[in-house]
Amino acid sequence: MKKMSIVFGFGRRIFPGRYFVQGTPFSTIATFLATCHILPGLDEDRRVVKPEPKYSSGTISIPKEF
């Protein structure tokens, strides 16, 4: 049995919107990339600022603010 049939059911009870749900992430990401300019930030002198990623320590590590 395939993974998708386990997630969306099978037989008479299969989820009718399964194709819509599978296509939604692709269309959302494609629309975002087509309509938004993803650029690094600028400082006061209009120079590119590249943030250095720093993470907290511990069992659960999260990015620190920059």
C-alpha cells in the first residue's frame, strides 16, 4: 500500500480533495517566488548586510534574532 493511500484513505472513503491538497504547496511557493523580491537587507549607507546565523544552545536550538 502506498503512503498516499494511507494518508488520504482508500476505497469508498478516499478523500476527494487529495489532488488539490498535493498541488497547493507547489502553487503557493511558485506564486511567492514569482511576485516577491527576496533580497538581503541594507544598512544606512545602502550596503548589503549579510546576517550571520547564530543559534541558541540546548536541546532545542532556535535561531537568535539578528
